[in-house]
Amino acid sequence: MTMMRAAVCVRPGEPEVLEIRDVPVPPVRDGWSLVQVKGAGLNRSELRTRQGHSPAVRFPRVLGIECVGVVAASTDPALPEGSTVAAVMGEMGRAFDGGYAEYALVPNTLLMPVVTSLPWEVLAALPESYLTAYGALDTLGIKAGGRLLIRGGTSSVGMAAASIASGYGAEVASTTRREDRLGALTAADHVLVDRPATADRGGSLAASVHSIWPDGPDYVLDLVGASTVPDSLRLVRRGGTVCVAGSLSGWLIPDFEPIAMIPSGSRLTAFHSQNLAGNSAVLQQIVREVEAGTYRPNIHRAFPLDEVVAAHHYMEANHSTGKLILLP
């Protein structure tokens, strides 16, 4: 039996529940192919699964909702052995073992073949972050000359969205809640401090935004999520659109009243990266733009697989400005 190393989440809990173990390489079966993992992005959804906030997940489980690598054993002629592939979502790392391992068995429908000369570390930074950013901006209907406010700008998706939107010719303002991170938002035209809103005066962000755009932005990409959505709806210009594509502050908006909270004529929508899972054409386009220098992925730090516990502590403490990568 061939063995591999994997970071196994043995039960819900603190990062220490992630244990490096020698486990069998999963056997190939119909409709699934084996990928030798060369890199896996770290995501906050994995942190929440590890904490026990994903009720459908059964432990032990190898986490990891995305990975990039090489096809080691294929059951699909369109996915020849040795080809470079990426995978994301589709219950990867939740219903079945994911990318925190040397090998991952993945449904063929999720595998996205790509042609690229990018280093593994760079390619690993793209699937979840860039597909989410790309899809969210498409949902917003971003156009050249449009005014986009990104809340949660120092997240990996926020940085990807600023890079893509700038390539579209949009005017971008990105926010962070920490002044020491303003310098990281290099892809934005404007960088703003976003302090928490209060019931009586809303967010202190409003004055900063209106000093740039008196009528407000045309679009708001809200990656903070539940706690800031009502404030984002107040900030966007009348008739503009707010897209929720992140949950840094959780999933639920308390006491949400659509008629009271959504200004007449404005729009509230959402995007989930699951909608682009398996879309190799979009990922290939993103890869080309990165290779051309149009998009500039921000990789904050790469951790070896053996340091997965430290990586989760780092992610949970919100130390990163950009993407964290796990390298088997």
C-alpha cells in the first residue's frame, strides 16, 4: 500500500487538532482522478470547518477546498496523466478529503486543466481567490470608469478583486480596519480605514468615501459580510449594487429587514465561488492575465505542510495581507 503525508483534522477544535499523519494514497475510482498536490491555498472556510461550524462535515477529515498539482492517475481522457490541473470547491475538504495532503482524489468534473509556466506557489494562490473575485465583479457588472468600493481589501479575495477591477479600468477604493495595513493595498486608487459602524452614526467610512465620491460608489464588494452589509447599502449610490462575496464577520445579518435596509432602486446580490467550480476557461484566462502582469497576485506567506498548525494560528490571528499557501 502506497502511503502519503496529510494534515488530518481529527475533531473540531483549535489548530492543534490538525495532525500530520501517514495515510494511504486514495485509490482511483470511476469518475475521479488522483492529483499529486503541489500547492493549496488556505481559506477561512477551512478554519470554520476545523472549529466545528460545518455541521455536515464528519471527522476525521483532510481539509482544503482547493489545490493545484499534476494528474497522477486519470480516469478521463481529457485529463491526461502529467497535466497541470486546479480544483476548487464542490465539497472538497468537506464531503471528501481535500488539498492538505500530498495527493488528493478529486471528481473529474471539478478538475480544471491549465497551461502555464507560473511557479506552483503563484498558481496555488489563484483558484479560490481569483475565481471568487472574478465572479463577484461579473455579478456586480463592473465597467470601465465605474467606481468600486472593496470592503475587506486586505483579504486575498479583496486584493484579487482590486487587481482585476483595475485591469478593467475601474476606479477602486479598498478598505482595511488596520492603519498599519494601508500600504499593502497597492492595486487600489484610494485606500481607506474602515472602522466598525455604530447604530447612531453608521460607519466612519462614510465621510472618507463621500470625500472621494460625493454620490457614493457605483458598486460595493463586501467581503466583510454580515456585520457591514447594512452599512454598505447606505454607502452605495442610489441605484448602485452591493455584492456580498465574503463572510469574514460571519454568515447571518441579524434582524435583516429588506424594505428598511435596501434603499429603493439599489440592489443587493451575492456570489459564491461554487458557481465557477470546474470552469477551466475562466481560470485559464486569469492565468494568462497573471502571466502578462495585468493581475498581480499577492502571496503573503507559504507554509510547508508540516507547519499547518502554525499556518492556522496565523490565519486565525488575521496576520496576513494577501494569500496564504500550503506547500506539500
